[in-house]
Amino acid sequence: MRQHVNPLSQFFQLPLSLPSKNILFEKSHYPIHLDIGSAKGEFLIELATKYPDWNFVGLEIREPLVILCEKKRRKLELTNLKFLFCNVNVSLDEWLSDLYFGQLKRVSIQFPDPWFKRKHFKRRLLNTNILNSIAKSMAKDGEVFIQSDIFKLIEYMTNTIDENRYFTRKNLGDLTSIDKNPYNVMTDREIFSLKKNLLIYRVMYIRNSLLFTN
């Protein structure tokens, strides 16, 4: 399994029409937690098991991981969870527009690819377009949670979100002030980082009351 794929390559620029919420879920009116970059899926599988009155969607650009996650989901018969293959920079906005306004309650972006070289910064996941797509679909008090064990990356992510007027940072100051995952479930990378005694930087943003305008 390749650890990184180039999201700017021609293959990943093809837009995918993702299934609507009515097709994905038996109870399509439930609030949605969207995990962008769901990897092996264990984080969402545990959440979906614990919270049957929520719907969970994992988006992942590495298709073999999506296939693996879907096998695990079906084996557990979790009808409130779905893993989808896509490049969020290309296919997310259309899918979000299908949701009821405010149905998107949570978005998590955890340990995304850092793309350390400056010439590769444009490959990084988080950008203004994605944030605006989320803001357009998320009502006041919705959550965007980010975390990483790489300071330069979390610094880039927080700078990007801080510049967006639709989100307000909840934990100001120290990026290590949130001492555990707020959803009481850890990702594989989170467990690995803690075992290695690495600092984990976690930041929570809240959708503020500003109305979205194009």
C-alpha cells in the first residue's frame, strides 16, 4: 500500500459522482460526521458502533484502503457508516450540496500527508475551497477537528483555517492544550504517535454564525 499518492495527478482530477445520503444510509436524516482521509477506517468503525444515531462517512484517496474498509464495515453490518473513494478537492462540494443544511455536524481531518517539500505544499489536503464547501453546508456550532504530530503541518492547517471567516478556533494558544481526541476514539496514527511519545497537536474549530456568501 503506497503511503502517499499525488492528488494533483491527472487520474485524481476526474470528478466522481458520490452516492447521495439517501442511498448511503438507511436513516438518511441522521447528523453526519465526515472524516477526510479515513485511512484504515478503524476510527470511524468504532464511532459508528458506539453512536448508532449518527451517520459516518469516510473519504479516502487510496482506493485499496476504501475497499478494505468497506469489507470490514459490511462484516460488522454497520448501516450508519460508509467509506468512499474520491479526491475531496474535486468531488466533495457536489456531495455536500445534497445534504440538508446543517446536517453536516462534524468534520475531522487527522494526520494528513505532510508533503514536506515547499514545492509540494499545493498537494496538501486543506485549502480555502474545501473549507468554503464545508462552511456552506454546516450550520452554526458545527465542528471541524484537526490533529497532527508534525508541528509545521498543524501550523499550516491552523493558519489556513484562521484565515477563513466562517470558523472560529475553540482552543486558543497552546496547540497541545487538547490532551486527547475529543471523540474518545483514537486513530491508528494517534496510537502510534503516543507510543513513540510524540507530541500531538489538536485544534477544534466551531462554525460561527456568519452566513455563507460566494
